[in-house]
Amino acid sequence: MTEVDFSRITSYQRYKLMASLIVPRPIALVTTLGPTGVANAAPFSMFNMLGEDPPILMISINRLKDGRLKDTSANILRSGEFVVHMSDEPMAQKMHDCGEAFPSDVSELTAVGLTPVASRCVAPPRILEAPVAFECVLHEKLETESRYVFIGRIAWLAARDGLIDTEAWRVNLRDYHPVARFGASFYTRTNERFSLASPSDKPDQRAPTSTGIDEM
């Protein structure tokens, strides 16, 4: 076994190991509003759901090298509102391009060719091309020397037509193909899926199948 004492390596070395081993990670494409009303959009892969009661999710945003806050952090701290989008394959390149360093007075949405539309509960816009958007208000925050961790309470969910059955409360996974962050600058698709039977299933039901998850 390779053993690593995290107390004896640098923060950058810890980041490289953690970011390449804790994978794949979902990507939050987050929209916020700047102080002059400019819509900001940026992707973050230190992101996940935390619970459903209350419905909360987490995004972790590092500071810039000089200690300044990224626009997303500054905007959330000021307004307490943001929208988290899931990105699928058709919009993956534009999601990635939103990670470039644009001036604060330039909207990433305009720069990369994504379409802002009005949200229902918060001021920051949703992205028309995204399959899923979670409108969030700031529930809680944690500050460390290197970053802010924002916990958002989901106030509203918007999904592409046909993706959610609100009678059975199921997601049409056959038509849902989000991308995820892999190590370094690599991403991964979610096309190859399989299900695993539980130990209580009969022996002839316990073989993995590649179709079960797509039949939900």
C-alpha cells in the first residue's frame, strides 16, 4: 500500500490527490448576479447533495491565489441567492468554457453562448440549455483559509420537459446524461450504466444488468 501522511504534504499536493481520487464528481454550473446586475456563471466540481429535509446541497469555492474571492462567492455572500445547474453532454463544452477568467462586467453566459431565462424564486437567472436547475437560497456557510463552503436550500426545481414524472416521482434516466469531473482536466460520461441486485434477491436475479437503471 502507498501511505501518505496528509500533514506532511502541501495543500496543492493534497488537492491533486483528492481531486483525482474522489471521482467522478457532479458538476454545479452556478449562476449568480453581480452588484451591477451582470449574470455570472461558473462550474464547480466540489459539489453534491447533502439531504432532502431540508433540501440542501453544497458547493465549495476556493479563493484566488491572491486571496480574493471569486465572483460566485462574492455574489452569494452579498445576495444569498444562486442557481445550480446540472450539465449534460450537449452543453459540456460551454459549461467548461464558463470556467475561464472573464472580467466581472462580462457575463459568461453571453460570452460562451448560453441563454439566461428568468428564475421563479430567486434573482439570478436559470440557463435554458441546462437539463436541471436548482434555485437556491443560502442556508449556511463555512469559511476556511482557502475557501468558502456554501450550503444552499433548494427553493425550486426546473427540469427539461419529459425528464421528470411528477405523478410517480421518477426521473427518466434514459434521457438524462449529465457529465462529471474526473481527475485533472478530464471529464466522464454517464452512458454506461448497470444495476446490482440486493443480497435478498434470488440467485438468478443477481447478475448485473446494463438496462435496469434505464428502465426506471
